[in-house]
Amino acid sequence: MPFTIPKIVSAQEAVTYVQSGMTLSINTMAATSYPNALSCALYDRFQATGAPVDLSFWGSTAQAMHSLDALTEHLARCEGMFSKVYMGHWITTPTFVKQAAENKIAAYNYPQGIISHLYRAAASRKPVVVS
């Protein structure tokens, strides 16, 4: 579904482009460069509308320094928002761990380097290789 997103939009407008079934990736290193405004806006949208649902989540590294302050943790608590989670580091998102153990989400653990290479391949529009 091709569409054009204006170059500068508010966080609230940006998350309206996230549709059910899409893939969401947060590439952060222990909260460094975490898109908090976007994450909060997506959380608020889900609480207000119940959408989007059935998202896939990709994260290569820890989503925070400690599980109690995990920035992705509040999104993980939006039950139904994510159906598949691919991460290289799970300890800082205990809600995703619990959902995986209860078979509420499909959970995949890839090495951090593999996911980082996937990001690089996607950014350069090269074929994806998982080894």
C-alpha cells in the first residue's frame, strides 16, 4: 500500500500510519536513541482505539537498562498489539517473556548481530541473509 508520509509530523500523526499487521522495529541500545514520544503516542492510540493489533516487533538489543524501566515494556502490556516478537535480548521486557511462555505471542530469539545485519540489509535495500 504505497503512500507518502510528510517529512515532519507530530508523534500522534506518525502513529496513525501504523496499521494492523505491520512490522514495528525499535533499534535502540539500552534506551539510547529510544523513540519515546512515538512509543507513548502508539500506546495512547492503542488505549483509546484498540488499534493497531497483530503487529510484529523487532528489537536487536536490550530495550532499557533494567526491566523495571524498559521503555518497550509499556507497549508489551498492550495485549493484542503484538502477535510476533523477534528480539536479541529479552530480559528487559518481562511482559513479552510472560506472553511468550503463555503462548500468547510467537517469540523468536535471534543473536543481536544477526538482527543488526538485517537492519543494515534493509537500509541498503540488499537481500536479507540469516545465517
